Amino acid sequence: MEFMYEYGLFLVQVITLVLAFAAIVVIVAAASVKTRQRKGQLEITNLSEHYQDVQALMQQQVLDKKAYKKWQKHLSAGDTSVSLPRLFVIDFVGGIDAKEADALREEVSAILAIATPDDEVLVRLESGGGVVHGYGLAASQLNRVTQHKIPLTIAVDKVAASGGYMMACVANKILAAPFAIVGSIGVIAQLPNFNKLLKKHDIDFEQFTAGEYKRTVTLFGENTDKGRDKFQQELEETHHLFKAFVAKQRPQVDLSQVATGEHWFGYQALTLQLVDELTTSDDYLHGAFANRKVLQVRFQLKKRLTERLGAGGASALATFWQRLQNRHWF
């Protein structure tokens, strides 16, 4: 029995070593082919076909057989979907770091490869804003659509605030649900300072920079009035650029009323001309099915190796630390 126990223990150790070695091989192999792999996959969904399938199912349930056959015949006779202009649908749900701009870039590029001015792009946008550089890039991606003279419509069902509104105002037309949150044309920056805590425990913090304003405020050092003033100046400059961007995209807006950092509900935003129409994306799509071929375009990014290996906690900690270091947020 003792022999069997020792043999079993030895077998477990061998299996453990083999599995560990295999894991290392997989990681190295994944890293070696990283540059050759596509970073994601483009998915096209025909929403018109889905709508027709649902419509047929409902008609089949409410009509008798004779009436249903008549409806099918009428539908087939009037089928012009091949020659219809197209409505391309993109979903953008943005986080604080606006990393979704990577997928947006691919989706816009795919659409621009075949779209014409007779087509249209609808972006179902949901974002409360985030870092300036991230949302600036996302807005620039949408601006590529209008630069190609393709009509761009933004639908806000829940929220398009701050950086989210920066994206929305690029559109030729902005739709909003009555109680969607819109606006927040302002800039915010905040960070904790642990200097007093470090001093209390006799912990020194040293920071070395070259350039007077390389670091204006800090997490661990003692902040100065001069540094705070410079930091506030940078915020004001960013806000000025934000207001200038909105003014260029929507000259009908009175910035003295709306560029205060406040947000409004959809029905209020309509009065302030921050949006053009009160409706939901669902209603807009419902009206489009009759005269457009509706296609949803989605670029699915591949998960990082750390995510596949379940290192979400470490990734979240790294993201949190990055956010603490960020200077300006919309």
C-alpha cells in the first residue's frame, strides 16, 4: 500500500510538471503568432431578413391560411430589397477608456469600402464619457463617415454625455429617447493625494522631472498652488477645445446655455437643440425597413491572452491605476 501511495504521488507530480510545461508552450506559441493573427472578426447581420422573419411569424399567427397566403403573395410581388439603399447599423457602448474605438475603426472602414451617399449609417450610441484622447479618436472615426458625404445618424436611447456627446454631435442628425441623458459639455479631473498619510508614517516620496510642468499635480508628493493653477489652466483649455468642437458641428446650439457641464433629458435637449428628434432607435429602424436594406456591422475583438487565462483581476487593477494617472476626463 505504501508503494502504491508513493507511486500515485509521483504520478501526480509528473502530470503537474507536464501540464505546467504545456501551459508554457501554449503561451510562447500564442505570443509568437500574435503578429500574424487578425485581431478580430467582422460580423454582418441582415436585420431586414430578421425583421421579415418576425413579421411573417406574427402574420401566420393572426391570419387564417387564406389571408396569410395572400399576404405572402403581396409581399413577394413588392420585394425590391436588392435595389434598396442600405442602412448600416453600428453599436457603440463606450467605457471610460474608450477602448471600443478600436472596433469602431474597423467597422467604419468596412462600411466605407462599399457605402455610397445614397446609403446611411446609424450609430446606436451609449456612453457617459471618459478620457479626452480616447473619445477624441472615437469622434474622429465617426467624422470619417460624414467626410465621405454619407449621412450619419446617432441614436441615443440611454446616455450620450460628455465624451459621448462629443461623438454624437458629429452626426448629421441626433435622435434621443425622451428620458435619455444628453449633454455634460465639460471637463473633470480628480485624483487622491496621499502625501499627508506618507508623512504621518515617515515615508519619503521623491519625484524627478525635467521641465517645469512635466507633472503639475501628483498622487504622493506635496502639491503646490502653482501646480494646481497650471492644472486648472489645462482643464480650461481642454474645455475651450470641447466647446469649439461642438460649436463647429452644431452651430445652432447656444453654448452659453449648454457648455456648463450640466446634462439634460432628451425632451429638454430637444428644446436646447442638442438633439434633432425625440424617438428611439427601435422606432427609427422600424421605419427604415420599408425603404432600406438594414445591415448591422460589428467587429468582434479577440480577447487578450490574459483575459483568456482568467487574469481579469490583474487587468482591472492595472486599469484602475491608469485611471488614477489620467489627467483629463470628459
